[in-house]
Amino acid sequence: MYIIKKGEVEVMEEQTFVQSITILSDGSCFGELSILNLPGKFTDNRRTQTVRTKGFVDLYVLDKKDLNRILQDFPDAKKAYLKRLVNFDTTVV
């Protein structure tokens, strides 16, 4: 999972990678599905979108072990994260 510290990335249309779907900037995150093993259409899918930078970008990288520890230690963060995942199928980010 990646959290944008500074900069912008584009989430690209997954078939042609030509059209930008949305732009993410400081504080946004992406890649959260790649570290989970969710049942259903996301199972074993390492990625669902392609992201490319719009210049220099500083990112924080959060691996599965660290994410699980954070979600265990911070219940409010866990609620927000789970809410984001529930809404994932109806929103781009």
C-alpha cells in the first residue's frame, strides 16, 4: 500500500492505459487491495488499476505486516479503512 506524501499520480484506465480516471495527491493512498486476500472478484488479483506519476512523488510504503499492526492498535483507523474497502467497488479511490 502506498500513501502519497507529496506529489501527484494518475490512476489510468486499465485496458489502454491512455485515459486518466482520476488524479491522487498528498495524503491519498493506493494499492490497498494488493496486500489483502479478499474473497470474490479481487481474490489473487495483485492489482486492479495502473498508477503513474505526474512528476516527482514522495511515497510512504506500508506492507501487510505493518498495516495489520496499525489496524490492530488503532481501532478508529481500522473502522475508516474497512469503510473505504466496503465502498471500493462503487468508487474509483
